[in-house]
Amino acid sequence: MIKIEKQSKPLGELKEKDSFFINGSEMKVDKQYLFQDHKKMKEMIIEVFNPANEREYQIRYFDDQIESSIEIYELQGDIQYVKREPKTVSW
């Protein structure tokens, strides 16, 4: 499970150009959107970009269970996302 170290505001309030950290590396938020509405919960995606190495990531989570559902995926090639297992995240 990924450890959430610090939260500057609720995850659902992150906007474009806000910072998101994966294992201490700063990423910039591109956008956040609803992936799927499951009636009692929403599956959300935040797209982030690492300006240091130009890699793109998705943070996926359910809005009602952020700490236990947060997952990180890295874009490989043009369209394939691969799940990563970072130790920590913060925002």
C-alpha cells in the first residue's frame, strides 16, 4: 500500500499546475477528471507530468476511500499505462 505523507488540501481539489509528489519527486498536475461514476462513489483520475524527465503518470482513486484505493500508473509508449508501486505520495 502507498503511504500518504502529507496533504496540502483534499485530493479531489487538486487543479492544473498544483504539485503532486511521488517518492519525493515533484510532478505537476495537468488535469483531474471523473473516470467512472459508481453511484455511491466516483472513480477519479489525476494526470500528472514530471518536468525533470518528461514522464506522464495517472493517479487513480475512489473518492470515498482515497488512502486504500490510490494507485499510480506510468505512461509507456503512446497509449499504455503500467502500474507502479511507489512507497510514498504527497500533495
